[in-house]
Amino acid sequence: MRRAGILLLFALILSACGGGGGGTSTTPAGTPKTGGTLKIAQETEINTLDPNTSGLLVEREIYYNLYDSLLGIDAKLNFIPELATAWKYTDDKTLVMTLRKDVKFQDGTAFNADAVKFNLDRYMTSTDPAAARKSDLGSVQSVEVQDPATVVIHLKRADATLLAAFVDRAGMMLSPTALQQLGSKVAQTPLQAGSGPFEFVEWKRDDHLTLKRNPDYWRKDKAGHQLPYLDQIIYRPLIDLNAILASLKTADVDMARTVAGKDVDAVRSDSTLVYKATPSLGYQGFELNVSAPPFNDPAKAKAVALAVDRAQILKNVILNNGVVSYGPITPASWAYDPSEKIYDKPDPDKAKATATGFSFTLKTANTQDSIQTGQLIQAQLAKAGITVNLLPEDFGKLTLETRVQHQFDAALTGWSGRIDPDGNMYAFWHTGGSFNDGRYSNTQVDQLLEQARATTDQAKRKQIYQDAQKVVAADAVYVFVYDPVVAQISTKKVQNFTLIPDGINRLAEVWKS
Amino acid sequence: MVEYITRRLGLMVPTAFLVTVAVFLLIHLTPGDPATVILAESYTPEAGAKIHQDLGLDKPLPQQYLLYVGRLFHGDLGRSVRNKLPVTQAIGERLSATLELGFAALIWSLLIAIPLGTIAALRRGRALDVVASGLTVAGISVPNFVLGILLILFFGLLLRVLPVGGFVALGESVPDNLSRLIMPAIALGTFGTASNMRFTRSSMIEVLNQDYIRTARAKGAGWWQVVNRHALKNALIPVVTIVGLQVGAILEGALVTETVFGWPGVGKLAVESIFSKDFPVVQGIVLLSALSFMFANLVVDLVYAWLDPRISYS
């Protein structure tokens, strides 16, 4: 309650003193300047510096500047070379990767095929209860070192999603020497463990985490200058969104990923700040439990989907900082289908004709945005004669009741999104999927999702995902509401920053004027 | 005296025991599951069950409690669920920041409260007294987080003379440390300032009306000497009680102030641990907070005897 009070009051104060002047959403070009410290606000503190046990977005943010992955992505989510210069499926179950020969970890250990095998084996055989990479690499049978610059990954089954996993934490390479010396300390103090643009210096929990320039980083800019440009990065966890905004305004931090939705317009018009946004890979909406009444009746699920006014929620909850969502594949993805607009406009009459006069409980997280969304849905469905009982809950309890116990009628949940469409669909709507809270089961969807995993041709995969998405959206097992944007807010001093839809700041080429 | 201290220390054991039971039950009654925090988006029922097993959460509650108390006797407060650090280390790393803030707040409160309270008592009913009393009402009424936000708004965002938050260790840079300390110390200390001033004032008025003050004056002692040597020392006894309790409550006040200012102390750790269901850390902090309160009480009682020789413990 007190915290809510703080937020509210601060919100009023900050909105009262919002700056004027013309805003800009582009970063001015110029000659890169070497040196300087970049201070970044993170909206939560991280738990670990070991990619093996990582589960948070804010952790990936730091890892991408500390460790290199086998593959990278560009702003359009195309795979680009990173530690691997080339990759090729020689058959459905064999992936051959050619590695860079000029990379050394920060402790001097050479990066080569042995290091790749060491890292992937560590992820796959970890006994840590929080080990999270095992499932990412679930399709990998074994890793073979062909020569120092070639590694062959043998698969148990065809898996087109593996390349995307290699962009993320499952593809992050740490020095085998450092891992052996550090043991479990790698989660706290990964000294010289990476090969990335920056090295770990210190982590004072809940206060700051400092990285310094890696002078031997292997990448150079287009003009041949050594990267990175910055001397130092300091991450500061600031859990209060209003504190983040205050720190940006006073240049106490240079950059942040998020401010409160209500402040976005003020930030855009603040002449001292730069606001950049791009469609994200994630979506927001609510899932329906189709394994129990009332939604084991497909007509009732469809009636709900027909009656929801997505545009109204988008406008009122996140002030149009996103787009209406029609399915799990967002405009940021290569598999996006702009023609799929089922349940585009609310149609309470058609909803009434489909099913009416029933009630259900909508569980939401105990946050302002979630409760507000729930209230709007409640009012919208009332027009179709459907009664919604709102039940805000602690997030942990909500997760327990949906994911473990499947005890819910409907629950407001979202997903941050993954680079590969599989990460936005398979676990949620494949029969028995680990995130299939509503126990949806549709043979056609199962077949399509499996087929997409076994197909390496991207054009074919795109079509398969679009077909699967149509079925999932039409069945209204999940009512898609909006796709938020990913944003980056910085002071004008921050230059040459590229915003990628995965929302992670990569800072090797960023400099400060 | 030694017997008294021993008895008081002995009484702390059952109190601390009750605190552990209350905290343990409260935390386990709150909804939520640390496994969802640890695993976040990687959460699956299987992975969650593994975490429960690892943390011992799959055992019955009484057994969990006995294991906890058993470890307590060995000085082991457990390990943080969030980052696996020993709780003693997690709290220890933050204690210096909280103590620095707490004592700065206390110094701020005493430097203002005692002189102002004394003057208000001496000028009772006059303009200065009315203004000072008005200020104390304001100081007591405004919650520290509201004051903190107003300070940030005024000195941080409008005048831009002080940083809006964060922390720089004393060892790194003294000016940076102090500039970040000023606002949270004022925000945290102002409530104490107001109440200390009220106590100083009323106690001083009471003492000034005593016979021995009149006697001292009659014997020819100067007004200032009477105030300083005879009245103030006696008037401060109730203030000592309040200040002692304020020392014990430093952690409590720090919860909100540290969060508003991003001051990385035990209070901020407590708030973050509550949000992330890091129950071993929350238990550790509450236990520490209760113990510091009990010790502060004991110290206050002992200081009484020093201030007022008529009080003796046996």
C-alpha cells in the first residue's frame, strides 16, 4: 500500500514537472569517441551471472556485453556470425559450425571447438536444480570436435529452433579454464570468464555491477578501430520506475529500458532525452482453461474472444505504446502474418449469439496494469452478457495455480517473446507443452508445430507457423490483446545505439559524446 | 548490575524464539513461491519441484522450522534463495550503508531537536515556541517517503544540487558519499527530529518548574548555568528513551527511505527479498531487527542509571 502511495505521488509530481520541447527518436551520427562510463538503470536486480541458471531478461542484458554467443542477430532478427562464422545442416540431424580462430577469452584461454564442447556439455549435464539450458539443448545428442575450428552437433531429432537457442544463453561461451577455477563462483564473480567486449569488475548486489573494456576484444568497427568504445559500464538496479525516470532526467543514469507507460509521452517530448521503441516479440492477453467448465465449451471461449475490445485496452492501459495482437507471432518476427486479423473488432452481438449468460473468474497479477486490463475486460464482456469475476493475486500464486495446478477459468498472462516462433508457440499450445496451462490439445496444431521444428527452410516454416497460429487464435484458447513495444530511453550523450526487438542492449559499438 | 544485565539478556532468548516462530509462520503463510522467482520464465512444474526439494520446501512446515532453528544455533541463517549467498553475508554486506544512514539521520535529528526543544521551552507561549511546535506537527505528520520524494523533487530535479539517489562508498569518494547521504538522512531523521523536539520541550518545561531549579537560581546561579547544568541533563532522560528506541528502529525506517533513494542498505534488501520471496533473508533481517531493538532497550535502561543516579538496578 505504501509502495503504491509512493508510486502515485511520484507519478503526479513527475508529470507535473515534465519537460517541454521537441523530442527526437533518432540518434545523431558522428565520429565515435573512445572512453567514458555508461550508467544503465535496470528495472530489477539480477540473480546470477551464470548463463546456465539464468531466467531473467535483465541478466541477458549483462551477459551480451560480457560473453559472446555462437550466433548473433541483427535488428531484423536475421542470424549473423559471432563466434561461429558459418553454420550448415548437413542433414536433418547434423549441424556443422565453423568457428572464429582469432578469439581468446579474457583469461587468455583460446576459444576453439574444445571450448564449445566444454560449454555445451556443461549446460546439458548440469545437476544444478535451477539449470535452465538443458531444455534449450534438449534436441542435442552429442557435440563432436572435428578440428579446432569446426564443431559438429549431432541431434536426436531435427530441430530448427536450435540456431535461435545459440543466439541466447545456450550459445554463450565461457572460458573452460575460468569455469574450472571458479566453480560455483562463476554465478557471482565471473572474472575474465567471457570473450565479450567488456570484462567483469565487481558486483555489489542491489547497488551496482561494473564492467570494464576488454582491451583484446576481437571485433573492430567499420573503420578498423578497436571495439568497444566505452571504458566502463555500470548497471544500477532501480526497481521503482519513477526513480528510473528521475535518474534519467538528472543524468544520474545514461540509459534505461523502461519507464512507466504513463510517462512515455512526457519522455518523448523531453528535449534532454531520446526515446526509441520497436515492436517486441512478446504479447499480452489471457489464457482460457479449455479442460474445465465453462471453457471446455468452445463456443464460450469464442464468445469471449469476440466481445473483447483490444484497441480500447491498448489505448487505456499502455497508451498505444504497442499494437493490437492477433496471435502469438508479432510484427517483429519474420513469421508475422499481417493478413491474420481474426477477432479484429469487438462484436458483442455476435458474441451474444455464440454464447451468453455464463460467468467465469479472471485471475490477474496484482499489478496496476493487470488489474486495469481486467476491469476493462469485465466491462467489455458485460455487454455480451458474460459476467467476469476479477481475482487479482500475487504473481507467484498465479503461476502456481495456472502452470502447476491448472486451477483457473481464465488468467491474464503475457510472454516476453523469443527470436524463433517456436519459442512463442510450442510450449504453450502443443499437447502437454510445459506452458500449456489451459491443457489445450489439437492434433492439427501438434502436427504443424512438430513439422515446423523439423523443417529448416525458413519460408516453409513461416507458412507452417502462420497456419498453426490461425487455428490457435480461432480456437480462442488464448485471447490475444496487445503486443507491447520494447524501448530504450537515454540521455542525448548516448550514441550509435541499435534497438533490437529482443529488448537487449548490446553496447560494443555504443559511445558517449 | 551484572545480575540485572544477565537476567535481561536471558529474557531475550524466549523473545527471540517467539520472533522466529512469528516470522517463520508469517512468511510461509504469504502467497507465492520462491521457485517462480528463481526460474522466472523457465518455470515448469518439474523444475519447480526440484527447487522445492533443493530448498527443503517439500518437507512439512514444523520440520522446516526445526531445521531452521537447528541451523540458527550454529549461527547459520541459511542461504539466500535469490543468489545463494549466506544470509549473514547478504546482510553483512549491507549493514554499513544502513548504519551510516541511520546514524546520519540520528545526528540530524539530535542537532536540530535538542537546541530547538530547549529554546521552545524557555520561550514557552511566544512566537518562537509556536513556530517550533508547528514544525514538529508537520515533521511528525509527513511520512518519510513523502518527505523523501519532495526532497528529490526540489533538490534533485528542480535545483539539481543533489543526486536523486544511489550510493557511493565512503572509501571511494567522501564528497560523493555525503552528497548522496544528505537527502535520505533528512528524510529518515525528520520524524525523529520532530518527536525528539517535543519530548525535549515538554520535559524541559517540567524540569524548569521543579523546586531545585528555583533553589539553584536563588543561590545565585546564572540562568544559562541552570539550564545547561541542572535542567538539561535531567530533562533529557525521556529523550534518551525515545532516541534509544529510534536506534533500534533504524532498520524499520530504512525500509522505505532506502527504497525511495536507492540506498543499498538492509532496508532495501528487505523490500527486495519480500518481493522475490527470499524468505531466509527476510527471516534474517527481521531477527536482526528484533535483536537490535531488544539491545537498544537494554542500553537505554542502563543509560538511565548513568543519567539519574537515583535509578539503580539490582
